[in-house]
Amino acid sequence: CKKETNAPAPETIDEIKELAKSYPEKALTQCNNFEIPNLKDTCIGNILEVQKNKNYCVKIGNADIKNQCYSTVAKLTNDNTLCAEITNDGLKDACYMTFVLYNHDYSVCGKIVNQAQRQSCEYLRQLYNINQQQNATQ
């Protein structure tokens, strides 16, 4: 095989991720060249991390990787509405809890499926409110 003198096409997932920073559509084309579905999906997930765009999640076939994609982009873009796109209840709850723990966003408590986690969310909301009231009176 004789290689062309043009710049080589990226061949590894890491090289494609680097390409995605400047040329996301070219990177997507490279990902689509992978014949192994999970490798292709992981590659697309890497583009998402760089571009922070939920539209790449839709292109992923594997449900687990797609769920992780939505969770990642929700955190990267600080958008808890993307947690609703996750089909696995445990991962969906974990996505919501990220917003509770790091952003004090208790608006998501009612969306948490697991009863124990929902209760924890409500307790954290109450503690946060008490703490806010105490700080206001000091």
C-alpha cells in the first residue's frame, strides 16, 4: 500500500476526538467508518464531550452508551432536562442527583424514580432551606 502525501486521516478514537475540536462533521464521518457498533458509538460520544451538543447522542445506537452520552452532556451544559432522555432509571436518577449535590437544584426531586433517593433529595432540600434561613438571620 502506498500512502498519499496528504495529511493522514485520523485512525484512533483519540485522534478523532482531537479532530472533533475543529471539525466535528469530519470527525463524525471518521467515527461512522468504524464497523464495530460499540466502537463507533464510543467515538461519537467523544465528539459530544468536545462539542457539548446533545444531537450527537441521537446518533448512538447502543442504549448504555447513549444514556451515558445524555448524562455527560447534561453535566457539561448544566441542563438537567437532558436527564429525562436517559432510559435507565438508575442512570437517570444519578443524573438528577448530580444537579442536587453540585448545584443545589432541588427542582428535580420529584423526577427521581428511586424512592430512597427521592427522599434523600427532599431531606437535602430541607437542610439547605434551614441552612439558608440560618445564614440570613446571622
